[in-house]
Amino acid sequence: MRSSVKTLVAKLLTSLTVLLTMSVTVQAQYIWATFDDPLAGHGAGPDTLANNFSGSNIVGGYGDFFSGGVVHGFLLNGANWTTLNEPLAGSGANQRTYATGMSGTNIVGWYIDGRSIYHGFLYNGSAWTTLDAPQAELSPSGGTEAQGIDGTNISGFYIDASGLGHGFLYNTIVKTWIPLDDPSAASGSGQGTYAERISGDHIVGSYEDAASVTHGFLYNGSANTWTTLDAPLAGSGGTYVYNISTTNIVGIYVDDNNVNHGFLLSGTNWTTLDDPQAGSGSNQGTYAAAIEGAAIVGLYLDATGVSHGFLATPMPQLAMTPSGNDLTVSWPYWNNSLTGWTLQQNPDLTSTNWTPAPTNDISSDGTNNFITITPASGNLFFRLTRQ
């Protein structure tokens, strides 16, 4: 089958107090921000599917994904949306461009051409390169899907002439294709190994066994070892693993009611991730597609079956770093245009006179926002607020 997204802080430093408050919808200690491509919604399924991200950049697809229509890739940078259409992609029903991974300025994904054949692609911002695994069947029942990229290595899967799925690792410099087949995967048509994202020498994905049950896997390329990953709450629908960042893994599991739930696996701890706006009917729910640091992107299907992108971020904390007479106040960056946090200040907590901190003085290094001030005597309070 084919894989088709804290607490109140109060610290006292000499005479300076920093306060964090927030007004948000919170579940499992996450803040959930919904985003929809402005060009989505021209058909029965106005879907936005977030698939991967790097810093403030998010990639995915929009269009009638679940309704058989055309799908276009997108790149979201801050608040700016760019449509990505592979020049060789078809424009008919069930044809599409879908961006699935990024590393630096390079984006990978897959497209379906005018003959309904799947091809992987690599896009560097100006040029498109088609990626066809040598053993992929070039017919509508076969093809190649590039899913992840880390530096010069690309991961994904292809379908051979017998309908069997194989993972692959492709290097863009030496142009070598290495098949990846989980030893526990079955070898029948529609079964096999489906590699997704790559991080260093680790690749995650899913495989289907002889009983047609889907399991996640973690492949360690250095040790050539395969580890099966089954979410504890997964039903007969199985576990699908989509992304890895250092030791954190995200994906979905399907319960016995055919509802999808996102998950975060950190070490041996499994956390369910359900967007509060996700539907709870069959084939609805939440898909956790990618993780970077502590932030997670993906998609959810609402009660009407429409898909929306989401960015889930832990409730941020303000941090303070003194240096001489100066003080640097910082908080996680993530994608501020989506999360909407604003730093405010007030010299008196008994007053409601909170004012925005000087925005011209706020900088970002792609990981944190920060502002450096030289406090005057007396108290000065800071808070993050989200409207």
C-alpha cells in the first residue's frame, strides 16, 4: 500500500521578573495551529496536507487529495505560500505533485505523470530531477516515491513488476540505489517495505507482514539492524512510521474503529497526538508527519473528511541569560506566523497596561527568538501571549 503532518514561568533575577502566560487550546501539552493553503478548496476535498519541515519552512500538498482530484505541492515559508508543480506531472484526475521532504534548499517528493505513473523528484529551487529506481515498474501499478532527504541521501520506496514494495536509499553524488527490505516483510503483491524519512544513518518506515498487518520499523544503516515499532494502542489497522529526528519518531496508528491517531515515540515512551479539531469517525483523525526539535507538523481530517495542515508546538517558556548589565530574553522560534506568540512587557503586575516589546529589537537565529535589553532600576515583567 502507498503512504499517501508548560507551565507558568516566573523567575526573579535581581529586580527583574519574567512572567509567561498564554491563552490557547492545549492537548497533551501542545498548542495546535491549523493552516490551509489559500489555493486549496476548489473541489469536493479542499485538502491541505503538511508533510515535512525545516526551520520555518513547511512542505506538503494541497488540492483534492482524498477525492481523486489534482494535487499541487507547496512550500510555506513564514506566511508565504509557493506552489510546487513538477513540470512533468499530469493535470488530470488523481495526478499530482506532492512534496514530502526537505534538507536545506533541496526538496524531494513524488509526482504522477499524464500516464498515471509515479516518479520521485528532487527540486533544488530552480531545477527538477526525476528519480526512478532502476527496478521500479514504470506503469500505473508501479513507480517510485521519494520521501525523505538528509544531505545527499534520499530515502523512499518503489513498486516492482510483481506489485511488491521495496525501500531504497539513493545518494545524489555517487548515484547509487540501495534496496531496503525489512526481513519481516511479506513478499506478496501489495506487501513489502515502505521506507519514509531519513536522519543520518537511520531510516524509518513501515512494512506489511504475511497477515497483511502493517508495522513500523527503524533501520540502523551503520549496524544493518531492523527494529519493529508497534504502537501499544494500535488495532488491526496497524502502525505507520513517517519521520525521525535524532531519537524522536512520529507517525500514526489506526485503532479498531479505523480512526487515525498521531504518535510521538521518544525512547520507549509513546505519546498519542490528537489534534483537537480532528474528526473521530472512520478514516478521520490525526497524522503526525514530521518532527524537528520539539515541534511537529502533519495533518488532520475533520468531521467532514476535509484535511488541514497543523503545527503542534509545546507550550513555550521564556529563558533569561544575563551578560554584564544586559539581559537576553528568548523563547522558541518554530513558525511564528502560525503559532502567533507576541512578547509583551509591563512595569507593574497590578496594571493591565501590557505593551508589545519593541519588535525592531527582536531577532531570530532560526531556533529561538530573542531580545537583549539593559534594564532600568525597578521591576519589568515580560510575558508571551497568543491571541
